Amino acid sequence: MTKLSVNINKLATLRNSRGGNNPDLLKAAKDIERFGADGITVHPRPDERHIRYQDVYDLKKIIRTEFNIEGNPTEAKFVELVLANNPAQVTLVPDALGQLTSNHGWDTVKHAAYLKEIIAVFKNAGIRVSIFVDPDVEMIAAAKNTGTDRIELYTESFAKGYKADREAAIAPYVIAALKANELGLGINAGHDLDLDNLKYFSNNIPGLMEVSIGHALICDAIYLGLENTVQLYKRQLQK
């Protein structure tokens, strides 16, 4: 079964908007695990507008499922943060400084040498590495040469095209997944997956190991309740 890792950035955004500690990020993470999530994802950014660096240290102490830290490894502070906390997985994302949200994958051809070097740093520390990629066979083939354990398919274009023509929207992702399977790369996915499109995506991507979902899940929780929402997303991943 595909694992569900819940990105709690939006809960941190809500907390930061008023100061203090409401909602309590640590309690929320423990509750999300208790409600059935297979992991917790955070994506700290240099401006700390949602997840703060201290949050990562605090979360590491209490998380009992898989801890996934996302971010741009060109930021030295991010690399230090990951190595200090030794999560189950680090997901490398090519965000620009101040970027609102992730919006593209790595050019694994252009940045091959850099990725190979930084991935080795994390793998030597015993951390599983995933890198953010677009559903492009050339980029996935080049990703294999970087030494990464997994790729995370950037799913915004699938989500945008799903309602108009879901078969066309998912086609490049199926091809990408087949290539990753052929190369022995694990497959994660994330960005704009939700209760409408997740089951179709999960059922059609061979070898899908994990999805990371934050924004849509937290928005749904406002109406449906956090416990119910986590379980609804888990059900979409059942085969």
C-alpha cells in the first residue's frame, strides 16, 4: 500500500499568524500519526514563514513514523539541519529563495554533478534521499546517475488536467513511473493531490511508494475534521 506522509507546513503557518503555540504543532503531528498517517513531512524555508528550524528539532524527538524533511540543499543551514536530525528521508527540492511553493523539478542533467555530491553527503549519514522531478523520462534517467534512492514526481500538471481529461493528465506520469521502475528508483509523489484525484493517481502509477500531501489535506480538515480527513486520504490509497 502506498504510504501517506502528511505535510504540516500549513498548520505552522496558522500558528505563526498569531504568535504563540495555537495550534500546537507537536500535538498535531502526534495526533496525525495516531489517526493513521505513515509519516510527517516538513519543508522549512530560510524565512521560517511556516516551519521553523527549531520545529524540526522538536518534531524529531516525538515522531514515531517516518520523518521527511524537504528543502533546497544549496542552503547550508538546511544541510546542517538535516544532518543534525537524521530523518528517515530527505527530499531535495530546487526552490528559489523566497519562493511561494515548489513549482518544478530538478534538471538532473544540468545539475548532475552537484546532485551526486550532495546526495552522497546525506546517504553517507544513513538518510534515504528523494529528489523532486518532473514526469520527464530524460530527467528520470539522469536521476539514476545521481545516486538518489527515490524520485518524487511533481504532480501539479496532473492535478490541473485531471478534471478535463484524466487519461491525458496521467499519461506522462505512467511513462515516468515505468522508467523509474526499470531503473530501480523508488517513486514518491506530491503537489496538489487531493481527495478528488488521489485514488486515480495511486491506482495508475506502478510502484508508487509514498505521497506527501499538505495543503489540500489541511483545507479538507477544516470541514471534515483532522482525524476523519487523514483516514479518508488513507482510504484513497487502498488498492
